Amino acid sequence: MAIVLDPAEIAKTYREAIREEIKTLGDPPLLLAGFLAADHGPSKTYAEYTAKACADVGVRFDLRHLKRLEAEDAIAEANVDPRIHGILVYYPLFGPEHDAYIRDRVDPSKDIEGLHSFWAHCLYQNRRFIDAERTKKAILPCTPLAILKLLEAAGAFGGTAGKPLAGKRATVFNRSEVVGRPLASMMANDGAEVVSFDLDGVQLFQPREGEPGPGNDRRSASAYGVSESTVDRATALRDADVVITGVPSRSFPLVTPDEIKPGAICLNFSTMKNFREDIVERASAYIPRVGPMTVTMALRNTLRLYRNAEGERPCS
Amino acid sequence: MAIVLDPAEIAKTYREAIREEIKTLGDPPLLLAGFLAADHGPSKTYAEYTAKACADVGVRFDLRHLKRLEAEDAIAEANVDPRIHGILVYYPLFGPEHDAYIRDRVDPSKDIEGLHSFWAHCLYQNRRFIDAERTKKAILPCTPLAILKLLEAAGAFGGTAGKPLAGKRATVFNRSEVVGRPLASMMANDGAEVVSFDLDGVQLFQPREGEPGPGNDRRSASAYGVSESTVDRATALRDADVVITGVPSRSFPLVTPDEIKPGAICLNFSTMKNFREDIVERASAYIPRVGPMTVTMALRNTLRLYRNAEGERPCS
């Protein structure tokens, strides 16, 4: 039987480290601004997670309820408000295209979720620092980052230090710009071969040979290649050491125990169920949700962006 | 019976002006790079339009057939190639989110289609120039711009010089980031009240009172407001002086003569039919497609971007 991992438990260690670092920053404490248009559902739940997590680590959180058509102006104000260190927008607000436009309205230096296309571009170009001196680290999108940390906790990292997922095969159902595609990219950077399913087709992310570059951290090894693939679900699931699902649809056929490799690590980040409950009978670990870890990674990103900005503050 | 307007005919006058201006630029002629991943369908048709239009006005056109996964690298190369003045990418390549990412990889100064979020942001902020000296004009997205020029040719512009659509009501079926939303915004800037339908709901774009600002052109009058609306299709069609459709779905119920106001101007920019053919019995003008005008506006944008860059060229 699989271990069922609770992301809230795993997040505790990370939060402790964040809490300790925040204590060293002095007054006034960091301030996050959250913008929420929905009055129920996953957005509201995630906003509640955020409030709890902020209280837990000592960050102030100002959650503003607004109409979705007010979000763009509210973001513009928060971008230039020197009291605000980080911005969270609770999506979806509109459709995927309009939301992509809104995501890019957040100043990247306050984008603690790492959703701005500036950060996506850094990731896809394998650019780990944003300054020539290599002191300011790029931000990774918080849900894919949370997923990698959870996979690590589930024992998926068996490779070398530079390529912790070397030799592993992963199958990911979802290639959205906010989770699935950056996730596949990060996993391939870490050495995994990733089969990526989406409505738009199947793609294969394959690590390229090479060593980490000088001064780079582990994810700055050589890039990966992407190609179109014709592999089917049955084959991809049978071969996968890691199966990740993020399909927000009731018509997705639940992944069943007989489809997966014995001992596979299974993780779902969709708000809908994507695995059949008896998946635990064949998996080695099952992670049914990611939420509390995502918000923890957003807090980690907050600290990173705060450190990046230190050189630019008049008093430092 | 309605006049049926052929966009290719209307484009001729614009092309003549473009051809004359291009003659004054000397050698080597302007060069556009096109990237096409599809081997059939609307993308290929639009690429063929582009080739003809370029030949017509004296612009070189280098069309490259590639795999969609090669597009990002090809764009990056074209961005830094000093021989290339403008870039056209034939969408769709992936899904809407990934395509939005690709659109933003094109250098705005070579984005003759005006699809980069930089240009969208200029439009939504009603920013008509990109420099403090007000010499470099912002680029408008070429399909909405083409639609406005076609509406003008169809006699829709009856307002004042600053607000040519003042007092008009328009209904638009489509609120995509590349056509419907910028179009509604431009029409509201021009004085129209626009009901915008999309899967995501109904929105009302309303012009605000105010005069054009000093030194601004006609579209730089006061901004517009957007609100959610509960108006239904029947009401919106009954009241509209201008009906614009862009629904790429066979399940969209075709707009019929009995639904529209007598004398309304009807325009379809979808590659699928959205009006029933007998719409001409009640409309004053019917414009069944936009394509040739779109590529003409992209050529117009090419000249604008060329003029914008003149101050930055070593030889000028």
C-alpha cells in the first residue's frame, strides 16, 4: 500500500525555515496583497490557505474582494505601492487568454507566484539569474515548484545531485502555461523524460546530455528538447515512475491501479479527482493535492524577491 | 438589399498609399519574415494573402515552413536579425495560452500584427505614442484595425471627427485577446456602445464623456468603461447598428434577418459562416470576410514601425 502524503505536513519544514528568515528582517513585516473575485470555490479556498500560511510565518496579508473587471486597475496600483512586497491574484478571472494578459500586468518583481511571462521565459531559456553578477535568482512558478518538492519528499529523487530525476520517466496530464508546461520543463531539466498529454496533443520532453554550467545551480544543466509524440496513454502510464494529473474535467477517465507501474509515485494537482481511490494499492506514494505546498512556495518566492530587491532599496 | 463589400477592393486604396510610401524608402526593400506550421487551412490561406500583398506593394516576404515547436527559436533569431523589418506568425500553433506566450516572444518593434501584450497594453491604457516626444505611434492589432476601416467604408462612421462612432450601438460575438476585446475597446474609444458576447459572459463597453486630449489623435479621447451585462442576444441584435461576428464554431446559431435592425451593417471575421445568407435582405451592408484588409493593415503597421525605428538607425 502507498504512503499517502499530506502536503500540509511536508510544508511545515519549509514554513519553519521561512518563518526564521522572516524574523531576521525586522519591521515592518512583509506585506502581500491578494485579489479575489470569486465568492466560493477553489479560488476562495486558496485565499484562505494564503491567509493561514501568512499568519503562520509572520507575513501580513491584505485580501481584497473585488469584481474581476477591477483587477487590472488594482494590480496597477499595487505594482507601484512601495508598502506591498508581493501580489497574489486568484484565478480564473476570465478565460485563459484574458487571464494570461492579467498575469502579465503584475510587476515581475512582485509576482510571488512566478506566473509572469518574464519568469516563464527565464525558465524556458534555463536562465537562473536575472543579473549579470548572478546575485539575483529567477523565480520559479509556485505550483510546479511545490510539485517538485512533494516528489522529493515522496522519494522520487534518486539521481545525481545535478540531475535528481535522471533515469526517471514521468507522465503528466496537463500542459497549461501555469503548471503543466513549466513542470515538464523543470522535470526535464532535472533529468527526467516526460510524456506530456494535453488536448493539444502529446509531447515528449527529453533531457539533453551535458554538465551543469559553471556557477549554475542544479537546474542550470543543459537544456532539454521537446518533440511531438504518438505514445498512447496505456504505454505512457505503464512506463512511468511518476504520474502527475491536473485535468479539471469530469470526463477524464480516472487513472486506475492496473494502468500504472507497481511502485509509481502518483500526484494530483487538479481540484477534481483524477485517480481512482484504489490507486494506493499499487502506487508507492500518493499525493492527492498540492495547495498548502503551493502557497508555501509563494512565500519562499516572496523572500527571494525581497532579497533580489535589497540592492535597490535606498536604506540598504 | 445590402451592398456586399469585398475587402480586397477596399484594401486597394490603402495598398496604393503604402506602395507609394515604400517607393520613397530606397534599397534594400523592406523584408518580412513569416513562420507557418500548418500545411493547409486558414493559416496557409493567410500566408498566401501575405505573399500576394507583399508583392503588390513592393515588400520582400520570406515565408518559412517549420514545425510548431521550432517557432520560438525562429522568432528569437528573427528578432535580432537586422535584415528583417517585420515578423508574421501564422496562428494557431498550440492552444490559446501557449500561443499567447509565443506572441509575446516577437520583439514589439517587429510585431507588425500588433499582437504583443505591449501593444495591447498601450491600447487598453489609451496610450497613442510610445515616446515622451510623441513622435513614435503605438501599433494597433491588424484585424480589429482592418474591421474599423471596413466599417468606415460601409458608412458606419457618422459621428464627429473625434468620435466617429458616437451614438452607434454595436454587438460583437467574440472577445478573444487578438480580435474581439481590442475591437470592442477601439470602438468604444471611437464613441460606440458595444455589447460583447463570449463564452465567458456578456460585457458592455461604454464610452465615457470627455474631449480628446491635447495633441492626441481621434482615438485618444477619454477612455471607456467596461461592466458585466445581462443583456440577451435578441435585445442586443435588435438594437445594434453594427453586428460583428467571429465565432469559429458550427454550433453558433447563424444570425438571421429577423434578428437584426433594418439597415444594420453586418461583418463576419470568423473563418466559419456566422450570418445566414439572406442577411443581405435586411442589412444595409454585409462584409463576409476581412482577410485581405488584415494583411494590408499589417503592411501599414510595417511602415509605422519602420518610421518609429528611423531615429535609432545608425545611418539616419
